[in-house]
Amino acid sequence: MKHAVITYIFGKNKEILREPKVIDSDVEYICVTDQKSLSSKNWKIIYEPMDNIESLRDRFAYVKYNPFKYTNAEKICVMDSTLEIKSSLMPLFSILDYTDGVFKKHSIRKTLAEELPVWRGRGLRNNLIQKFYYMAKHDGVNLDDVQLIESCMFLIRNNDYGKELCSTVLNYMKFLGNDNNLIITNQCPLSYILHLYYKNEFTLVGINFQKHFFNRYEHNCNKINRT
């Protein structure tokens, strides 16, 4: 297959694996999971328990930023299981003819400076937030200038450039984390890295772009999320 979609479901309170409403013949649909009983008509189920990784967020991140482990496809769409494919993804994949990656701007907040305090309310420790600010000061980065990226969906080419980006995100997540765990947010390091190393080298799209191809649901339920 030339194209692949990769999603992931981990933990006892697992997300719903939604069947695509439209199936493209040249696309491989892959779900990585620790649930032996998970089955699907259209998704290829890859069982990977990751018993050595306690945090579910870390398991998500290791799949999200290691998509090349699960497919040899040239073009890969990585998406959270809260998304449901509702139309052909071929127009989306075609953008990768002209760029190495497609990333979505955050639908609510614009900059990384706005986003970091939000994660304090989601359990990110103050010392790790400060670690982020120290890093930005060292790199001469103004967080008010960093475009915030939402990582529930992105596309990446299976080449050295794409692999380098994904590897860099995981390395930064390890550096910014604590007690051998990754930092609990992956979109903050992703936004920072795109700004620092790849500014203007990838394609950024808005929320309406996502809505054309996907329905987005609240976690663990069938309530539509409008963002």
C-alpha cells in the first residue's frame, strides 16, 4: 500500500474504534492496541501491550511518533481514535506530493505561550513548565511567536525528513519529562520543534480542513466535539 492511516487504543477504558465511513482502496487502516479482544472489519489490528510503559499517554506518544514501525507506506496519516473518517482521504494524502508533513493549527489557542498554562490544570507540574521556559530562553525562542499545533491528526511522509521529525519530538518529550516518563503533552513539544527547526517547511491547515475529512468525538463516547 502507498498510503496508511494509523490510530491507537490503550487502556481498560478504551476509546471506540470507529469504522471509516469511506474506504479508499489504496489505504491500509491500522490500529495499534493492548486489547486482545479488539476486532474490526476494516482496521488491521496490531497487538502491542507495551507492558514496560505504565503511562497511557506515553503509549499513545510512542505509537504516534513511531508510525514507520507499523507500515512501509509512503504517506501516513496519524490520528487519535476520537476521529472518525467520513470522506475519502486521497485529497489529504495528495498534499504530501508537495510537502513532507501536514499539521493542524490549534482551533482555540494560537500560541504555545497560551497553551502551557492550560496544562497546569491537566496535571503538568510547575517544575516541568519552568523547564520548558528555560529551554526556550536558551534557544532564544519567544513562546508568543510559536504557532500552536494540535496533534490529534497529522500526515507525514515516510522518508528521512519525517523520521527525523518524529524522533526529535520523542527526544524532546523525554528531556522535558520526569521520572523516566515523557512530558504529558506531545503537542507542546511538537509546536516548539516545528517552530525551531522546521518553520515554513511543513504545511499548516485550519480546523475546517479537519472537519472536511473527519468527525471528532468526545473521549469514550459518541458525542460530537466541534473543535
